[in-house]
Amino acid sequence: MGNHYSNRFRFGVIFFKDRVNLNVDAYKKTTKDLLLNATLPPSLGFDRSFKNIGSVGNRGLEFTLEASNIRNKTFSWSSNFNIAFNRNEVLALTQNQTALVSQINWDTNYRNLPAYMAKIGEPIGMFYGLIWEGNYQYADFNKLPSGKYLLKPEIASNGNDREDIQPGDIKYRDLNGDGIANTSDYTVIGNPNPDFIGGFSNNFTYKGFDLNVFFQFSYGNEVLNANRIVFEGFGRSSQNMFATYANRWTPENPNNTYYRTGGYGPNAYSSRVIEDASFLRLKTVSLGYQLPAKLMKSIGVKSLRFNLSAQNLYTWTKYQGYDPEVSAYNSALTPGFDWSVYPRARTITFGANLTF
């Protein structure tokens, strides 16, 4: 929990004789005294303790457009469009701390590796890891008289011993130039925060029929697809892989997409599994029909209405996982993590309302 301090400004405009309404909201909010695991002086006898000490700022714009497009005795069509732009920023962490890394306890091989970074002056919950550069190719090696391949001196290793690295192994960027890509080369590799989100709703009526169609969208957010870490070459023996891994590196197929069997290198989060999770979703379609009052009166019924509703019908996205709107761990410090999360169910419901 924390204390909130906010300022909000609202501006509205009406067009075309009240047929179009535009509302604009601008806000700035600061949340203080957030609970963080703070480092303590050794003299206290404890290394860490939870304290109300963190601070985050949010600012943004929200636009809402309401329109009555067509309106007559038999047919009407109205629309509602909204879009929101939000930017958050880490304002304070624990004492004398400029950055905080967070781990995810999802796999024993990765539980102690940092996956997220919260840095003062930057957005919260940024993905943190190595920059993926494809696979080592034959041109990165010198071929020895024995027939083995030895990594060229000017080519950085991926953290394994240089003599053990072979063509087709995964390759990372050496940022500090020490000849080895490891945790010292970790950097921000993605942003789970969207550039904007919104929705678009349309309502139609024709005589006794009514129809609502609602679209939801998000743009610019990214997801760490941990499923790909395990099911694209990292898994245990006899474990199935994603079908895409059939296109892995081989001497006959020396690509930069999927490393060779056993060529994943030391455990590390990398930009390889950070994916664009922008999406447009057909969220809801609802159709109803109200039987004519005269017909109902003739059979002694006051009203009878039938309705059919469907949710999560289709999603347009480039994300390779089941659902781009995913977060396996519900924390502001660790958003957008996908590991074995069940996708949103497609549901269809039918109902009838009868009034005597």
C-alpha cells in the first residue's frame, strides 16, 4: 500500500448538436511509501526488511469520443472510442539505491537470475538480461588440424569455456568488451508497459434487435515468453519441443533463429524471448431480440427477450504465446511474464428474460 497524491484536469467538447462528445482527461499522480524489501545496516542484525519507502509517478492523457452516428425511428448506431496514454517513472527506492532487480521463481535454473530492473528515472518493471545476437556461425571459428572448431580470439564467448563453444551455439552481445557475455553485460532488453491502450464499442438497434460489438487494443507492450526458453531447445531429455524448433541450427541449416540441440549456453534471460505483445481483440459481441409487445400481450406475457453473447472471439497479434495480455506473477515489479498461463477462454452464453 502507499499514499497517493494526484492532480487531474478534464476538458469536454460537444459537436454537431450533441451528437458527438469529446472528453479529455490529463492526470499526474505520485504514489509514495510503497512497500519494498530494503537493505539494512549490518549493525541491526538483519540484512533486509520490508519498509514503506518506494515512490512511483504516473502521468497521462485519456481521450473518450462518444458519437450518435445514426438515429431514427427504426435504426440507431452509436459509438464509443477511448484511448489512454500513461507513462510511469520510478521516483525513489530504498536508501541510497538507484536500481532494484527482481527475480521470478518459476524454474530452479532461473530462480536466482534477475529478470526485471526498476531504476530511478525509468519506467517500472523493465525486462533485464542479455542482448541476443543469433547463433555462432562457422565464420566465428578457426578450424584446428584435429577437425574441432575454436572460437576466434576477437569473438566474445557466451559464458561457456571458449573451447567448448561450437557452431550453432547461442550468441550474446558483450557490452563491456571483456570478451565474455555474462551478468556483467545485463541491460534493459524490453518494456512491458504499453504506449497506449483503449477500446472501441459500437451499439446498433433495429426494431426489436440490438447488437453490441466491442474491440480492445494495446500497443507497444512486450512480454517475456518463458515458455520458449524451455520448449525451444533448453528442455530435459525426452521432452517435447515446440514445432518451430524443427528449424533449429544444423550444419545443413545454419540459421540465426534457433540454436542447435544442446547449444543454449549458461542460463540467462535474453532479448530472444522478449516479444511484441501488441494486440487487437474482438472482446465481446452481444445480440439481443425483444419480441413485439403486441404479440406478447396476446399470449398474456408482459415481455420476452432473448440474448446471445460471446467473449474473447478472436485476437490479432504477432505474439507467439497463447495470450498477449498475460502476467503470470501479479506484481508491478514483475509484469508481462508468460509461463504456462492458461489463455483467456472463449465463452458463448445464451439467455432469455421472461416477464409476466
